[in-house]
Amino acid sequence: MTTTPSRTAGTRTEEPESAGPRDASRRVAGERGGGPRRRRRTPAASAGLHAGLLTGTVCALFPPLWLLVTSFKPKSESFTTALVKDFTFGNYRHVVADTHFLSWFGNSLTVVVGTTVIGVFIAATTGYALSRFRFPGMRPLMWILLITQMFPMAVLIVPLYNTMANLGLLNQPAGLIVTYLTVAVPFCAWMMKGFFDTIPVDIDESGRVDGLNPFGTFWRLILPLAKPGIAVTGFYSFVTAWAEVAYATAFMTGEENQTLAGGLQNFVNRYGTDWGSMTAAAVIVAVPAGLVFGFAQRHLVSGLTAGATKA
């Protein structure tokens, strides 16, 4: 039986006799830098890559930045291409003080909170049931959730309007919440099912061994592990209710009953458009969406990296 001598200064370590060509190739690759070297880009390719990235960045940032700049311009300078000459908060004061903006904000907040909380709960429980249990009608239910996403929202306005009218839910935040749930829940349920499929079933079995019922296992063990899905589902439900216009204008009549997205149309009439007030209101509407996105992104990244390292 041959042994490998220990490594000493000035001596070369002998390889075992079992070392084959594959081991030798790996050793040589390791000595050369761990693998094949990447080809260096030519100066022209590097310049083209950076030019493309810069162009994409400008195209993405120019519209919101120009919207922000226009919101601080006087109405007489709304269509000028120059930067702000006479900086003013008049557009924001007009939107907040001279309109039903506070009522619109309250209506939107009520609808968004209701849609997000109820939508995440229904989507999470539905996705968990589809991922863990087998029951009659499971496949038809999955197909129904998928097929409902194929219909444009405009096609569903008339039947939903008749349904809301028969239930007495027109001009009610509850009616708007129900209509938004019909859009958010099917997609979010499919997405949550995909997240739950990645969680080992052994965790459910350990919960049952500890005496937890199915809902207790879902609530205490599985749901904390699905933080990425919860973050994305909550953000999608929020955006569905916050930025939607068609349902808001169809089911909520009367200026004081509008949501923020629907209230923006009050700055547009057949004689012209108040671009200063429109841009100011758009900036105010975008701020909460940006904050929620930052919150969801932070939890999404932390949820994806949780458990990626071993102690």
C-alpha cells in the first residue's frame, strides 16, 4: 500500500497512484486560476455596452424626472422644455386644498388595505391547499384560476357592474375591494403555490408530530418560510388597487367617492388639461407606491437569502 509523503519545504508532494488524468487536469486548472479564462472585451465592445446601459438608464429615468420637474413649474411654463425658472408649490397646494384630494386619499387607503390584507390571506391559503392537499375538483380549480387571467379587465366591467348593483355595493369601498380581489387573487394564488412547492413537506410532517393542526402548521411553520411570496403577493395586490383606473371610475361615481387614480381625471376636461395639477397629483400618488416597493423589495431579498448559509 503506497502512502502520500507529507509536504515539506523544497520537496514536491507525490500524488497517490489512484490519481487519474481527470484529477491531474483539475490540478492544472486550479494552478492556472480555477478554470477557463474569460475573453476580455475589446474597447469598442466595452464602449458599446456602456452606451447601451446609459441609453436604457436615461430612457427609464427621464419620464419620472420630467414629471417631477413639471410639477414645480407655473402653469404658463408647463409645455416649455427649460428647467424650472419660477419654482413654485402652487400646483401641490391647489391639489391638496382646492380639490377632494383628502377624500380620494382616504378612499384609496381603505381600498388598498382591504385588498392587500384579504388578497394575501386568500391567495396564501389557496396556494397552500393546492400545494399540499389532493381533493376532488383541484385541477378544475387550478384551470379556473388560470383562465380568469385571460380576460381583459374591460370585458369584465359590465358583468361586475351588474353584480355590484344587485348587491348594493356601488359607490362603496367594499364593492371596489371585491372587484380588485377578482383580479389579484387568481394570479397570486398560482404564485404562492409555486413558493409552497419549494418548501419541503417534511416540515408539515414535523408540525403534525408536534400536535399542530393543518392551519397551525401553515400559520406557524410554512408561512414564515414564504416571505418572498408574501412580499410579492402583497406588492401585486397593492399595485392592483392603488393604480387601477377603469374599475375605480366605473363603480365609484361622484367626485368625493373617487380614489386617487380616478380623481386624476378631474384635471382633464374637454376644454383642456391642467398639467400642473395633474403632474403634482401624479407625484403624490407615486410616493406611497415607491415606499411600498422599497419595503417589499427589502423583505424579498432578505427572504430569498434566509437559510442560504449554514452555521
